[in-house]
Amino acid sequence: MADNSADTNSALSRVPVEITISVGRAHPTVSELLTLKRDAILQLDRSVSDPVELYAGDRLIARGELEEIEGDTSGRLAVRLTEVAETDDRA
């Protein structure tokens, strides 16, 4: 039987993965949520200088700092990684 692991790894490496960036959490009551209007402010549990967390699915993969991109894509956000989470191959 032929070993196709190189082909499989190559194919898997091209699969896009959605990364979610968590900048904080809020804990409003249902009644507070129902009264929200445009321009309302929902206070988060973190400050601007706190690191953000990067998730693939529900798994924490890294932490970083928000940055604004300059140049042609000015005004867009990016994340500069400051810490990569330990991998646990058992999961």
C-alpha cells in the first residue's frame, strides 16, 4: 500500500481555518440588552491595553495586541502575536 501522508499533509495545509479574536466580554442583563439602541456603549471586562485572545473553534491558540494597519489598507485591524499557546497533541 502506498504512503500518501505527504499528499494528505499538503492537502490539509491548504484548508482555511476561521480564527476568532476575543477582545473582551460583557455581562448585561436581558433587560439591559432589550434597551440597547444605536450608539449605545456596552462596557467590556478588559481595557484597550489588555491582550486579545485568538481562538480556532473553542481552542485558545494565541494571544496578541491589536494594531491598526497602515498604508493601502489603512484603518483595518490586525493582531501582533505576543504568545502562542502550548499545543496538546492528546486532544
